[in-house]
Amino acid sequence: KAPEGYPFEYYKATGFNAALVELIKIQDAVLSTDGGKIMPWIGLKSWSTGGYANFWSTNYYDEFVLHTGLMNPDPFLIYNIGAKDQGTDEKLLTRLFNQLDELVGFDDRKPLITKAFSWDQRYLLTGMYAGGKNVWRITPDLYTPGVSQENFLINKEKPTFQIGNQVVVFPEGSYIYQPTEKISDYGYWVVSPQNTYPEELRIVGMDIPKEPILGSDKIPIGHTYENSVTKYTPDMQTVSADKAPAVTSPADKEPENNTENNTEETNSGNNNTQKPSQAQGHWAQASLDKAVSMGFLKGTDKGLMPDRNIQRAEFITMLLRAMSIETNETVGATWYAGAINAAKEMGWIEPYDDGPTILTREETARILVRAFQIGETSRRVNFTDIDSVSANMHDAVLDAASSGMINGYPDGTFKPQGNITRAEAVTMILRCIK
């Protein structure tokens, strides 16, 4: 039975839950071992244990490695079973280890573990003292409906995170750290002064909804709570005053001359009307306006939210609408069951794929190639990071890119494990249906 506040009646076999189980084992080992010396072994990211209950093929693999690294393993044991993608996997591990070195690569380090995670915890929080400061990694359960990495952070100035009825507040003097290379989008690095610890709170007296609150097009918009924590919408382009990363143009920015004069589009089933003016000044304004007028983008009561990362269920729903494919809305217990089942039947996604997962760029490419039945193309695309594309999505990425469905970035990268915003998704769909 699921704990209070968990969005499903029973636990589900998700990448987060699988990573949580393994990290609980490692923390137990650290706490019960003299001196905390452990030698955890890990497989390669492309290695799958079979079934649904594993995190190997998801970005929770990256998070698992980072959290394990903060428990001061001595050493890591890499279990290489001769996977065909081992070269790419080993490069990823090197990047992850380099990031750990950047954060905690000091001789005077020790893990900050006083207790193991609880099974009903919906976030991962691991810390290590190193180089005169405390370094923490915090990762939310992104399978929870309505939760994204962005809205998990509710106060940037004094790092505060909330998911459901669970809140983590970091002490004064803490700040969010932007590493040299951003590898995983699933978590945050937080640095706090030596001898300070985050406060983990369970807010009580809240009315916890049994089901996610749905927007106008049945997209979860998160739970609403009354509590003492001030809600904050973070500016994800800046991490701290002295560590602001450069802002780059999206890879899938629309052509400058792509303009349309559209009328208002009223969403069916509610009184919420999305107006093209809501996207005024956005780089994808023309595409967003066109998608609204065509009826496949409907938004929520919070607006079109063009810069929010898109979930698999949202993308599939938009794509089905754009292609005028009707689905059985009554199938399953969730708003997206009909759309996800239809996508599985048509072979767009895998049998084990769920709805709430945030899409990566490489999977978006594969969905588009399958949906529009793009055959093998010239594949004359030279991305500098093509080796980091998952083996089972490599051909789809090349086909989607060479056919013009999805673009690379100005610096020559594709960033396959990066996420897709709602605006970028709309732009891609419009390219495909023109």
C-alpha cells in the first residue's frame, strides 16, 4: 500500500523507485560498516535487468551514480557484461566521475549519512563533506504527476524544495551550484556551509488530493496546498548571482519569418480560452498560435507554459490530436491511459513506457520517426556528441535530424538526454504535419 501523499494507490515499478531501493541498500551498508568503506558495483546504463522495475535505461541511472559517489565508495566496481553500447556507457561514467571530482574531489571528505532513506520518500538527498563545505545532491520523483525538476525548486535564494507533503529547506548560506558540465537534468547540486544540514519537513494538516489536479487538456498541473512555504517560480537560466550560465537559442527554434494570423481557440470541456497573445514575445509565438488555432495545443489554467519540459503523455496527446487520431478516453484510470495505449498499439513507444516521464530529445526523435513512418534517410548528420545517443535510438535520431524533424544546436551537439519544452514539441509537430 502506498504512503499518504503518494499519487498512486499502490507503489508502481518506476525508475525512481528502483533507484530508491538500491540506494537504501547502499546507505544501510555505509551505516553498518566500520569506517563506512563500501565497494558498490554498478552495471552499464544500456544494461537492462529485464521487466519494468529498473532504472538503467533512464536518467535515474546518472542520479544513482552521483548519489552513490557521495557515499565515498572505495572503489566503484564496474560490472561490464560486454554490452554492445559499452563504449558510450564508459564515456558517460567518466563524465559522471569527473563531475564528482569537481564537487568532492578532495582528500578530506566524508559522507554525511545519519539514516537511510525511507521507502515513502519521494526525493533522494545525499551529502558529503569535502573541501571545507558540504555538498548535496537532491533528486525528485519525476514520475509523480505534475512534478518537474523546475517546480520541485520553490525557493532559489534559500534553496527550498517541495514534492507533495515533503519539504527540504537548506540553511542560510547555501546556494545551488552549476557544474562545469550539466549531465543529468533530474537533480540539483546544493552547497551549504560546513557543519550545516538541510531540514527535512513533513508538513501536516494538509488536504492531500487522491488524484492529480488536471488542466484543461487533462495535463497534470500539480497538487495545491496551503502551507507556510512561499511558492516561487525559479528562473532556470540563472543558478546563483555569480554563476549564471550562458543562454543559448533552442535547437528547434522556428524560422523568423514563420508568422500566422490566428483567431482565438476555446478549449473544449471548460471555460478556459487560450489566446495567441499569451505567447507574445516568445521565440515560438507563431508556432504556438498556430497550434492553438489547429486545436492540438490547449494549455492549462496557468496558460500555455511553453518553456515547461513536456511529459511523454502530453507529447503523445498533442501528436494524436495533430494527426486527427481518436482514442478511447475511458481506457484506464488516468487521463492519459487512452493516448498511451494507442501509442503502444501503433508502435510509437515501448510496452513498458509510462505517461508522466519527462521526454528526452532522443526519444522524441524516435516517436516522430515511428509516428510519421520515416524510412532510412541519408543520415548525413554529424553531431559532435552522437556517441552519447542511446544505441536503441541512434538510427531514429539520425533519420529525424536528416529529414528535418528535429535539429541540433548551434555548437554542433544534439544533446540526446536533454529535455524538450512544450514550445519545442509544438514546433517539431508542425514541421511534420505541414
